[in-house]
Amino acid sequence: MDFDDPASLTAAHAASLIARGALSAEALLDACLRRIAKSDGSVRAWVYVDEPGARETARERDAETRAGRPRGPLHGVPVGIKDMFHVAGMTTTCGAAPAFHTWGAEDATSVARLRSAGAVMLGKAHTTEFAYFEPGPTRNPWNSAHTPGGSSSGSAAAVAARMVPLALGTQTVGSVLRPAAYCGVVGFKGTYGAIPTDGVVPLAWSLDHVGVFARAVADVALAAGVLAARPMEAAPGRPPRLALVPELLERATPEVAAEVRAAAQRFAAAGATVSEVTLPASFAGVHAAGRAVLEVEAAAYHETLYRAHAGEYRPRTRELIAGGLTRPAVAYARAQRARLAFRGDVGVLLAAHDALLSPTAASPAPEGLAATGDPWFCAPWSSAGVPALSLPSALSPLGLPLAVQLVGAASRDAELLAVAAWCERVLDFTPSPPA
């Protein structure tokens, strides 16, 4: 074998080794399970690890490999699933009280597509309560005193800590990209609707996206292609045309703003065109509009449960639902119009560039576990429904990951992934969390 620790392999590399018989799916699974046994007591990424089911599946994949019948591009690769997705035979807890737990009778569409591509479902990863702001138990693998972000906290931490090479998450505001940034991994959400949300417990139907965590852009592209049912290769192409918005940097800490500027300079030195641009006037209202849509749609989903179990929701989730139940319909309609106006306006800017470059988060992962950080930099792109990706770029003086965000035009998911692969090669971020 041409590697030392299978748990540190990227998904694409592992799949390649399994396909040519240089690594067994069961050996890869064993390596992940050893890493979980070693690290999850402190990281607490997992709600449930299905060792018996995963081992049975891994053995099946190895038998299929020997018979020359690989299932697809993720054959034998373990995957973690955020506990907002239904997985057949597993409980869906949504990070909530037992009154809200349900049993997965069948797989969510995205989970089913991963299975069809040969992936091994390793288990359920922690989420904040109903994918909102009440934290779960997960800690940041780089420093356990700091938040891993949310809401896809367990998925991001599990990938960062080398417990699994790929994981699914969801993003309604900033729930994939922010934890990816805090945990030093690649996080991607595609164009709204590109990956089906069927079988995922909703937070807000107009804003919900399925996303992917991995340790390399190529892995994200591999998984996103399976999930969207169309190939998405992440081969670096020509140097990209990047847009930089100075006004966005003003809301970040000096440390993060300087890192984004430094990344832009490195991209420019490598041949990219970096142009400073301004956002459309409709940007001013997009955060408030997104909040209004989120409140009302969350309340619409939870209304019956809330009336029966209001006391079993945690405070921030209860406040969200209560706010949505009292918000007037005309306010919701105006918010939707404002959101869609921004989507149309910013679409013109995004179409004129290969990607917009910005911070993913205002700071490195904040200290403390009572909150999950600020999603402000991610929220506009969830509201607009355009593809966005977080790419680790450096470490802060405190040893916490820093990241940049790349945003593309709607339906140009593959093109954004190619830009990200080019930027990844320039940044060459290689550190991993302390063992």
C-alpha cells in the first residue's frame, strides 16, 4: 500500500485505491473507526456510529470489487450524515428532545444517491437543534474550547478530525460554509435545488440547501456530482476572474480582512484577475428579508409540534417559531420579493466574473460553546440560492483555521468548483488538527 494512514486519505484517493484493489473498503472503515474511538470522546462529532451496518456494507463493497462490479465513484468510501437527513434504519434526532425524534423508514434522496454510488453510511453526525442556533455537544477539533460552528457541526468536525473523508450537511443561512471555515475543511453548497432536499427535515423550504464537507475540492466535486446526478469535475482551468467587495471586508476582523486581501494578492500573482466591485443596492435588505422568510417557514413546519411541545424546544428555537407565527403574511411576501430582487441584481455581477471572493466568517472560530458564530457572510448567498464554497487558506496566530469564500453565478456549480480547485492549488493549505 502506498499510504500510512487510510483515515487521512481524501475520498477520491481512497476510492481510487479501492477500485484497483490496493485498499479494501473494510480496511478504510477500520481506520475511520479507530480514529473515532481515539478522538470522538473529546470532539463529540457523532450522535450514532453504525459500526455493524457499516462493516456489513464495506464487506459487500469489497465482494463487489473482487467480482468486478463497482457501484460508482464513491465505492467503499465512508460518509457521515448530518442528523437532519432520514437514513433507513436510523433515528433522526435533529439535535432535539426525544419528543421530536423520528425513525427513518427510507433514505433521503441524497443518501440514496450516495448509496447507489457505493458509499458506506458510517452514522449520524450532530447538528444544532433543528439546524438553527442552539448548539449541540460538538467541539472544534483544532481547539476544544472553541465552537465548531453550526448547524452542521458534527459533519465538519468529523471530516476535520479525519474520522470520515466525506460528510453531508445542510445550509439555510450559513450552516455548511461557516463550520467548514471554523474547522479548516472544504464546504460546498450548490445552486438552490441542484441537490434534492427530499427526506431532509426542513428549516425553511425557500432557503434550504444540501451541502458537502471534505478535505479537498476534488472530493467535494466528486460527491456533489453524485448528489446532483451530473458529473462535476474540479480540474483547475485558466486563472479565474475574481470579484472583491471592499465593503464586505469592513465587517470582518482585521485579521480575517488581511487574510482575504493576502489570498487575493496570491491569486493575482498566480495569474488571476482581481477586480474590486460594489454590491447592488438590494444587498442592504437581504439579511432582514432572509430572516423573515426563515422565521415564517420554520413556524409553518413546526406549528403543530410547537402547539403540543412548546416547552421542549430550546429558547432560541422557540423564539424563532414564535416570531414566525406572529409575523404578518404581507411582511413575508415583501421579504420574498426583496430576496428575489437581490438574487436577480447580484446575478448580473456574478455572471460577469468567475467567482466573488470574500470572508466566509468574520473571525476564526470564536471561543466558547454556547453559540455557533455569525453567519452574516454566508447568508446572502443562501438567500440568493447561488453556489458557494469555503476554502481553508491559513492558520491564525492562535492556530485556528482561516478561510476564504468563493461565490458563483446560479447554475454554474461545476465552474465554481473548477475555480476553487485552482485557488486551492495556489493556497496549498495542508495543516491538520492536533492528533
